[in-house]
Amino acid sequence: MDPRLRRAAYLSPGQDLTAAVELARRAEALGYDSVWVTHGLGRDSFLVLAAYGAATTRVGLGNGVVPIYPRHPVAMAQAALTLAEMTRGRFVLGLGVSHRETMEGMLGLPLRAPLATMREYVGVLRGALGEGADFAGEHYRAHWSLALPRRPAPPRVYLGALSRRMLELAGELADGAVLWLCAPAYVRDVAVPALTRGRARAGLTLDGFEIVAAVPLAVTDDPAAARRAFGAELTRYLALPFYRAMLEASGLGDGVSTFDREGTVPDALVEALGGVGDAARARAYVAAYRAAGVTLPAIRPITFPDAPWYRRTLEEAAAF
């Protein structure tokens, strides 16, 4: 396969984990580079990926992404090293700060200084994944090393990022970035330049740096139903300030204003953020991400595996 045409898949389980495991097996057979899952409000992504890994032999595995605040970086390192060992080095660890509404409103965890916290978190994590963590900062203190005679090889670490400053931090500290709901124009005009600046801080270029972008798709003969489903899904994200700011910076502020005024996601916003319709439209949407600088478009069939277009999208997008 032409390395420029690599593709991944987001396979977040719906009601039936067993069905999602079968889809992971199918994604491997179709030649997908890797399969990814979200963490947030769903199942534990490490355990889901362990199930995917047990059912497959080649395909990569990534969580995109795990919130950092509920889990100490040493605990994150232990989980990551264990899963990397279980899957024979196929695992990639994706980290993110999440959102104040989730961390504080749902979990009672203060979300303060996300950039500084992430910087320290990655510092502790890198140590814990390697020779050992010996760190004393404002947000974390850790003196710990893995008590095993032989350390498993550490996974690559990617950061979920939306804003310019977090994208720059990802470029500086991580091995890759994970993007969600970033339209191709935002990737081209904002994300890639910010990642480039971050790499330059570390004396590096974008060579070897992975840019993963989830690409919402529905290959379907009933695009109206898929657009309605995607619009309902977008409602949650339009209530979150980080996403609103990113969408406004993408030139989609009119759609955000329409949502605020009418309480429904406008069609223009749905069409800008997902490829819905026939295979040609979906293929063109994936191509737009590649042209914008994404190195690994991650096909994300809209909603969950019980949607009527889900499996068809996974199957047809394997050729994009």
C-alpha cells in the first residue's frame, strides 16, 4: 500500500462490545493501519483495546484520547506499558485534557492550567515509561520506577489538541497529535502551522510526526437520516467551550450562532464537519484531510455500530 494512503478507523462500541470486536477484526482484514477508540463517557478504552488486540494480530491500536486529570501519570504509564506488552508493541497512547464541564461538573476534579498541567504530566509519564520518574513540579510529584527485571518497550505518545497553544505543545512534546471535529481548512491553516512551531521549539521537523484526524463519514443511500444523526451528536460538542472556540476559528462561527439561536445544529455545520452521502463524496472528504496535512485520516463512521450505514462506511472507506 502507498504509505501516503494509509487510513485508520475509529471503532467506539455502541450497545454490543462483541460486535465492535468483530468490526476490529474486519478492519484488520480490510487493511486499515490502526483502530482507535474514544474514552470520555464510554467504556474504558484500555480494556476495549485489549479486546481488539486479542482478536487481531497486525492492526495498530490507539486511544484517542484518555483524559489526564482522573489518572495519575504513573498509573497511566502502568496501563500503557501493560497494553503495549500485551499487544506486542501495537499500542499508541493518546492523552487529552478533556473539558471543564466533564472534569469539574461530572467528576469534581478541578481543571486548572491545562497547558502547564499537560507539560508536567508528559514529563512524569515519559520518565515512568522509561528509566523511572523523578519529578517535582507545581502539579505533580513522582519518584517511581517499574519494578520489573525487563521493561516493556514504551508506546508512542500522542496529544489530543484543538487550540493553537495545545497544538504547539503537542508538536513540542509528543510523537503525534489527535484531532477531532477539525475541518480540513482548520487543519491546513491552524493545526499544521502550530504543530510545526512546536516541533521547531524542540529542534525537530514534522518528519515522523503523526497527525491523526478523525473523519466522520456515512456512506449511505439515506443521507438525510445520517445528517440528522450526526447533527444530534454534534449538539454535545457545541456546548463545550474548547470546541466552540475551534469552530469559530475555523470560520464556522455563523453555524455556532445559529445553534445558539435555534437550538439545532444547522445543515451547513453538519456538512462542513462530516462526509455524508455516496462513496464519491466520502472519498473526496477524506482526500481533503490528506491534502490539508493529515498523515493518518481515521475513518469514523457516524454514531455507533448499530447505525445502518456503519459497516458499509467501514467497508467502502477501506479503498479511499
